[in-house]
Amino acid sequence: MKSLLWLIVLLPLHAFGNETDAYQSDRERLLEEIRHDFRLTAPMIGNDRPDPKVEKALLEVPRHLFVPPENRSLAYHNRPLPIGYGQTISQPYIVALMTDLLNPRPDDVILEVGTGSGYQAAVLSRLVKHVYTIEIIESLAKLAKVRLEKLGYHNVTARIGDGYYGWKEHAPFDGIIVTAAASHIPQPLVDQLKPGGRMVIPVGGQFLTQSLLLVEKNDQGKVTTRQLLPVAFVPLTGKH
């Protein structure tokens, strides 16, 4: 039965008729909650509202199609949700914040480390030229790849792999977003960040304090790091 339910999730958007529109008011309500959280955390993040283009992407992407069917009723609550294999889909506020911090532009090429269900990649795909996304858990990676293709996010390329080492073949990247907590900032990702680019990454141990960091590389290649706010992410796994 569970496989049948997942098949429903992977159907194209048009197969749902007006279902996607039925969630529009839920997305609008969620966006108001995200704006509220931005205002609350403005002293830490330096911004009291997401960029309008980020808000538009959040309203366009159907989060309920990126969560397991049994959690669909919770899809537009401002909270993380389990997606299986010990992983979660991030809290919408965090997705909005990390996307906003990247300052994505239409011609950007972005690397995402930690595909998960594919939701963050889908949001980014509405804002940039191309998203390359890596997931180390094979089953999640395969599900996300099919889901993104079925839902029409054709400017997202997904693969199975250890994201700690990035995706050298497509580097340098205008921006890098890491959706799992690393014990330190991976040097391969710093190396693959284009001058003038940004990386958003949570750093810290699984049972220790984690901080969301904004890493910037200037045009001369100098790297600066700014600590923003405490967060809680699943750990970045791999052989590193």
C-alpha cells in the first residue's frame, strides 16, 4: 500500500486537477508565518522579510507533493517533517531563509548538498538557471530524481553521491546550499564556490549546538564567514 501511495506522490501536477490550487490558501498562510519568523529573527539574519522573488517561489512549489502521503495534512505547517531513512524536509522558514541568503539570480548555477525529498531544489529551480543536487542516501536520491522530473523541474540535475566533495565537473558554482550539518566547512565546497559567490551551511555536531553560516568569497577569492542563528539539522554523512 505504501508503494502505491508514493506512486500517487510522483504523478505529474496536472494529474491532480484542482488539488494544487486547493492548497494555495495554505501556502499563503504559511508565507505569513515565514514573514513573522523573519521579523522575529531580523536582528540575527539582517533582514525582516524574504525577497519577493523567494516568496513567489514558495507560493508556486507544492510542498505537499514532497512529503510522504501520511504527512500531507501537515505539509503547510511551519515545521520539519520526516521523509524516511532518518531524514527530514526542512522547516519552511529555514528553506526560505537559506534560499534568501543565497541571493539567487536568474543566470546562477547552484549546488545543493543533501537533496532529501527535492523540495529545496524545486524552490531554487524557480529562481536560477540550473540546480545540481547530490544525495548520499540512494533510495531518497532515486525518489527525488523521479519526483522532480514528474513535476516538471527540468533545470534540476540530481545524482547519488557524497556531497562533502561537491560536484567538480560542474564547478565553479554561483552559490552552494548545504542542507545537513557538517562538523566544519568542507574545503572542496569552498574551492568550488565562484568568486563573488555565497554558501549557506549549518555547522556543528548532531547533539551539539549548530549554527547557520553564511560563507562569502569575494572577487579576489578571500573567504569570510558570518554566523547567523542556531539551527538543528541532520548530520552530513559520508567517508570524510
